[in-house]
Amino acid sequence: MVAIPQTYNHGVRRIIDDAGKRPIATLNSTVIGIIGTAPDADAELFPLDKPSAILGSDTAVAALGLTGTLPAALNSIFKVQPCRVVVVRVDEGVDDAGTITNVIGGVDAATMQRTGMYALLNSNSRLSLWPRILIAPGFSHELAVLTEMMIIADRLRGWVISDAPDTNSVAAVAYRENFSDKRAFGPCFPHFIVRGSDGSDEMRWASAFKAAALVKQHYEKNFAWAASNMVIDGVIGTTADIDYVNGDPACEANYLNENAVTTIIRDGGFRIWGVRTCATGFDERWRFENGVVVDDIIGDSIVAAARRLVDHNITRTFFDDLVDMTNDYLSQKVTEEVIIGGKAWATGELNSPSNLALGKAFINYDLQWATPAEDINLISNVNPEYFTSLFE
């Protein structure tokens, strides 16, 4: 209902009715946040412990120089998909332990500024970019680093794509067992081999490729798709040969995937293989990576749209606008096959007179995303009755 001004007026004036539902814009799910080293980088473009943006151009990677972990990781990303990347460059320490300390970072006691991976929390305010896909190639196979990345993921409602140690499958599964969090996507093992600039074979951590593959899926399809079963171009091998036989439960690839480790199979190209999060075995609602992404993006998109109604008067029109706006958005996502179904509603149970008197308003919504076809079963039968066709 239109708000009628109560001020006196002698004459004709126009009253603007600005009520009514608005469309909900879907938030971006494709910004990668990366932490690493690049000692030769242009310090103005990539200052230490500050989020810097690469907006889809692989030429900007040249300003990172050739040494450290960031140049190779960004090169890996852009082999798969040009995209927006938030880069946090940290200084190399006097030894590996010192570098890991710099990667983790925190809050500098002298300057009160965030450092290391904690600088990613400044991305939105400094760059208007919200990194969701979080990686630290060259460091995320270290338990201390990955543990801290989970804190950042919770703050950003993002998803950590990590690497398992580059040893063997048993060690990869043991590494994954350190986590039961839906925001930890299955760590990657083995890793890729590419042709280096000098013509030699060069190992590249798989997390950067998987992150870019996820972006590519979201670009070309939608954010309900995982990165699994995507062929990665520009690679010549893997650091370990993973036994994969389609339909064989005992093969090594199935052992890794069953234990929520993302692997790489060679089957018409080198493919990312695995769709599970580290919540597998602990909270099966969040077993699949795409479910976590869909829930986060839809939820945060609704929250962002609802900001417009903050401090509006709580009336029937207020609830109608909020519920209708949310239902329209969920219906659109059903049409786009992002979700199977979803609806929003308001009831008087939570919206009690005491809550409403305190300015508290509640709506409910539910949804269900599509699960990936991880296990397709074809049932075959022998039917001797077909012999009768010989004499027809």
C-alpha cells in the first residue's frame, strides 16, 4: 500500500508509490582468492599483504614475475579459464616455516592491519570483489595452512579447494581425515605436470586447475555444477598414475573419491574426478560440493536483496514484498535448473506480537538442489525370449 504523506498541502502533488517486490540479483560465485609468494612482483600492482585484483587478463600475471608460487598458479588458472582473481602476495620467510607463517598471517599488532590470508577479508571493501573459491597452491597441503583457511572460508562463506601431499593415495586420504567441514572440498591428489618455459616437465598443484574448472562450469552452465568430469587442457601428465576402471569399485580412483579426495583420471584426457566435500561421513546433507555452493549463493543473494527492506515499517505489505520477492527468485532458479524446488512463507509463530514489537521479522524458505549423478547403475538382464524372433 502506498504511504500517504500527512503534511498539509493546498493544491495537487504527485505521490510516488515505491512499494512492491523487486527482482533478486544472483551474487557472483566465480571470484578466486589466492594466497602465495612472488618475490619479483611489481610491488605497486601487488603490494605485500594487500588484496589485489586480476580482472580476467592473463597479461597481468606477467607483473608477478617468474619466481614464487603465484606465477605458476595463476598460469594454471588461466590455462583453464580467464576469470577474476583476488591475489594476496606475502613475503618469503628465511625458511619454509617462516613463509608458512607469512601465508597464514593474522593482524599486525603494530599497524592493526590484516596480513597473509586474512587480507582476503578486505577484498570486498577494497576491490568490490568477494572471493568465494579459496586456494593456496604450494601451501594448502600443509595442515597449519589449511586449518587456517577454513576460518577464512567461514567468514567469507567460501569454499576451500586444497591439495593433498604429493606422496600417495593413502597419505591423501589421511590428510583429508583431518576435516569434517562442508567448506573444505575434497583435497586434490595427484597433481598435474605441464611443459615448463624451458621445455622441462614441471609439477603444478591441482587445486589451481580445479578452481578454474569450477569457474568455467559456472560461466558456461550455472553455479549448481561441480568441476568433476572436466577435461583439463594444457597438461601433459600427472605426478602419479591413478588406477581407474569404469565400474570397478576396487579401483584406486574409487578409493580416493569414496574418501572425499578429488583425483585425476586419464580417460579421453586428464579429468578432474570427484564431487565430495570433507563433510562426507559426518553430515551427509553436505556431501556434495555443488549443494554447498547453491545454498550459499542463493541464501546470500536473498539476504542482499532484503537489505532494501531494512528499517521499513513491518506491515502486511512488508511481508508480502519479502515473501513474493523470494518466491519469484526461487521459481526462477527452478526454471534454470539450479534447484529442484523451493518456496518462501511467513507465519505468526515466529512473528509473534512480542517479536514484531521489537522490530524482528521472520520469513522461512526451503529449497532442494540437484545432486550429481555420482553412481549410475545400468541393470542388464538375459532374456531367452528373444530367440523367438528367429522364426518370425
